[in-house]
Amino acid sequence: QVQLVESGGGLVQPGGSLGLSCAASGFTFSSYAMNWYRQAPGKERELVATIVRPGGTTMYGASVKGRFTISRDNAKNTVYLQMNSLKPEDTAVYYCNVRISLRGYWGQGTQVTVSS
């Protein structure tokens, strides 16, 4: 079965950096676009970044463009999210996501808190 396991969240000061990882299993990882979403308290879940293939198309939400970088390693079945210049408004639970046959699969999420 499809499994997505995020790691790397934590507490970081404004202006700092943090890297997230998502280990995937149960499907042919290299064949699918991978997404990172986030959800802050009281807000809807929003798409943060998408990557189609290594070195290929990446897309970012307007609020993170220029600060976050999504990448993937097909040999390790892992997708990454490098977050730089973090702001308090980046505080949220971050989720890894993949869509297979019109169904979305989610990890358990990892908390990122940006605070001094």
C-alpha cells in the first residue's frame, strides 16, 4: 500500500532554514509528481510545491516562491523540501502528497514552527 512518511520538522527562528524529507513506498515513485502541502491552524490546506521529475518541472505557491526548493531522489524514493528565510507565517503542519489514479495519498504530516 502507498505510504508517505515525513520527517525533519521542528522549531526554527525567523530567517532560519529547515529541510523536510518524505520517504515514499508502495508505488512506482519515479512515475508520479510529488507535492508538499501545508495547513496552518484555522486555515485551509494549501499547495506549497510540486515536482514532476528530477531536474524537471517544479512549481511553487506564491507565498514561498524564491525561498523554498523542492527536489527528489528517485533512487531513494524520497522528496525533499528545503525551506530558507522562514517567516512566522510559514508555521504549519507540512504534508507530503501524491495523486495516483485520481486518489490523493497523504503522509501523517510534520510540524514546522517559526518563532523567536
